[in-house]
Amino acid sequence: MAEHKYIQQQKKDSRTSAITGGVLALVVNGAIAVLLFCSGFTYLDPPPPEREQILIEFDEPQVEKPKQRRDGTRPRAEKPTKETNLVQQSEAQHTGTKTNEAQEATVGDKGDVEVPEPPRKKEINRRALFSAADNKAQKDTLAAQTAREVSDALKAGHALGNTKTGETSGEPKAQLAGRTLNGSLPKPSAPGQQVGKVVVDIWVDNYGMVQKAVAGAEGTTVTDKDLWNEARKAAMKASFNMSADAPAMQKGTITYIFKVQ
């Protein structure tokens, strides 16, 4: 029941709003008409005739193009003949088959003029100015001078000889290919009374220092371990010449001879 009353009230309000809007529109339009009438608004009846429009066209002035003039002369012939270039035919270099036996040519003062060279003086052989040594061959030689008589004096291995690699009596010797000793070999002490030989294998670096030594190599005739130890200690003190071309560790031997003192 209440909903029905609410719907009727809504319809009534909408009709009232429509009536109110229409009245307000009439009042506003009437007020505008009165305002225009009071301000002196006039209307021309009939309207004045339209005026005709006049169009004025302006012509652009024509610019004269400058006349082009050609310089030079025209060819008289339509197809002129081309100039002919003379080219010399190339020839291959001639290769001779015989030796050149002509005289030597030199350059003169006036250019490439063939001028014969004057005869040259023969060089003097200065070695022929002095006589050679009076020997059996009767000729100059650089061979070493030899003694008149052959003997065993100062032979390799002699006690008073001038070699370090000979079979010296009772002296130690070293064998290292391409290397020489610095000074003399250090001698070991002989604690016992044995007589014999101890061979020590050595390894030498590029600076000539012995880095390793092992006694009892092939050729050893002594079995005493004390002599082996003394020989190894003496071998470690040996010094050889430096060699950059030698192996980093070059192997050699040192032989010590023990005898009763």
C-alpha cells in the first residue's frame, strides 16, 4: 500500500515539474522579446539588393630570356679524320750464344763513349820477394816446426808433460767431452792402506760446477767404501770451464789412484 502511494506521489511531482518548466520558458522568451523591442531593433523589409563585385586581373610582365652566344668555330667537316699515332713494334731481347770477347768499354768525359781502357800494371807478389824456409819441400808452409830427433820427451802422459788428460803416474784424471779443468783436480785423503783405482761418475752444469758424483763406476778396483766416499767428496770440489753449448747436465768421469804412502 505504501509503495502504491509512493509511485503516485512520483507521478504527481513529475507533472508539477513539467508545468513549472513550461511556464518559466514562456516568461524568459517574453522578456527577451520585450527587451529587443525596447532597444530599437528594426527589420528591413524587403532587404536591400546585393552589390556586384568587380574582379581586377593583373598580368605578369614577360621577362625576356638572354640570348646565348656560342664561342669558337664549328668544324668544317661533319666527320673529321682522327690523328694517326705511330707506334714502334716491340722486339724481344736478343740472347747471345757465345761469350763476349770484346774489349772492356769505359765512360768518357763527354758521355757514353766507348774508350779503350789503358793496360793495367801487373801486381807484385810480395811473398815472392822473400825466400821460403830452407826445408825439404822448398816451399812456404805454415806447418809446425818439428825436432830433428824423435823422442819420448814431454809426451802425453809424461810426468813432466804439458797435458792434463794423459796417463800420469799416480795422478787423478778427468774425462768430460769438450771441457777443460780449472786448475788441478782436488786429491782425496787415503785413510786405509789399500792400493787401487776408484772411478767416479760426475754430472757437470753449464757453469762448470759438479752437481752430482757417484763413486764405484766401471773400472773401479777398490771395494773400500771409505775410499769411495773420499773420492766422491773430492770429485764434488772439481771445477771445469763454462760452456753454453754443453748440455744442462753433462756426464763425465774422474779417476782417482790410491797407493800406499
